[in-house]
Amino acid sequence: MQIYSTELWKVLTKKRLIVELRNAKELAEKAAQLKSDLLSQMSHEIRSPMNVMLGSIDMLKDELENPDGLNLENTFNAIENAGQRIVRTLNLILNMSELQTSNFVPHIRKVDLKPVLKKLASEYQMKCRFKGLDFIANFGTGDHFVMGDEYSLTQIFGNLLDNAIKYTHEGIVQLNTTADSENALIVEVTDTGIGISDDFRDHMFFAFRQEDQGYGRNFEGNGLGLALVKKYCEINRADISFESEKEKGTRFIVKLETIPE
């Protein structure tokens, strides 16, 4: 057994304490930055739709006092959209909180992904139609049975479709499934939207990170969607990758191992 002198032991202990203090400082700084990002994003994502709702209520009062110029449809649409935005923000926060605190317990079982995706396709087709976008869904004829957690699998493709619609002004959003030669199911979500810059690629799946930051940004969002997608892919042992070109669109590719029917 190696025996250290008293002086050498003091030096080694001091060095170890310095390293531990440095690591603790770095962790504290990261936690502080994460807290700052959280407060910034959440305050915007909750305050903005709340302002819309309160402003719409004021407009509604004015319109009810002046029945001749009544135009309730736009007002109610604005209130509904703002309410949905708040609900989505709170759901994303709760989902991320469950993952961060290890409170999310996946129920891994045999899942037929085709009806899951078809249900999402029906929902997001309506959203595309409302925005004036074309929606295309093509489901391959191969097996769509995978071992996974149905809730988190649904969240993966729901978040990817949400982003595709949000960042596409005109054109197409597409959901495709194919089988490859390695007994895997490939699910692709493709859009003709604004695309992703090369500088932002390495930050795509970080929480609270968006390419367009600040209160003057052009798109709503809290930067949690893709971070959750990445974590849910890990839970379901799915590989995720993407291809994108600025102003030409983005394609996300999720690869899952299939199991026999």
C-alpha cells in the first residue's frame, strides 16, 4: 500500500478540493443558465397568449356593445389559439419535468405504430388545411409493430409534425413510413419550410434553444419540443437524424426496430 507523507497528502487533498470546487462551480453556472433560459422562454410563451386572450376579451366586450359590427369568429379563434398555446407549453414543461426527475415510467410493450400515425395524420391534416398547407401521408405495407411506449412514441411524431407545420409558410408537410433491409421501420416527417442553418445544427436537441431567440422572434415556441423528442427516442431505442437546407425545408428521420406481428 502506498503511503503519502503529511505534506504530500495535504497537497493532494488541496488539489482534489480545487477540482471538486471547480466542478461544483461549473454545475452551478449551468443550472443558473438553465433557470434563466427557462424563465425567459416560459414568461414569453405564457405572457404572449395571455395578452392575446385578454385583448380578445376586451374586443369581445366592444363588439357586444356594438352588435351591428359584430365579428365574433376571429375573436373566438384568437382566444382558442392562445389557450391551446398555453396548454401545449404547460404540457411540454410537465413532460420535461417528469423526464428530468425520473418520474416518467414508460410502459414498454408491443405497439402497432400504423394506427398511431394514422390518428396523428388525421389531426394534423386539419391543422395544415387551416394554415393553407398540403398534407401527404404514405404508410408502407411492411410491419409497423415495434417494442416501445405508445405515449412517448406519439409525442415524438406529434412534436415533429407540430414543428413542421409551424415553420412552413407554404407548400407541403409529409409523413411517410418505409421498411429498410435491416428489419427497421423508417418514419419521416418532411416539410418545405424555413430550414435549419448550419450554425444551429449542433444545438437542435438542446432544451430551451431556438434558432430565432428573444422577444422579437418570428415563431412561437419554448425550445422544449425537440429536446423531448430526443429523450423519447432514447427511451424507445429509436435513432433520429435530420436533413435540412435553409429556406428549402427539413426532413426528420426516425428509425425503429420492428418485431414480428
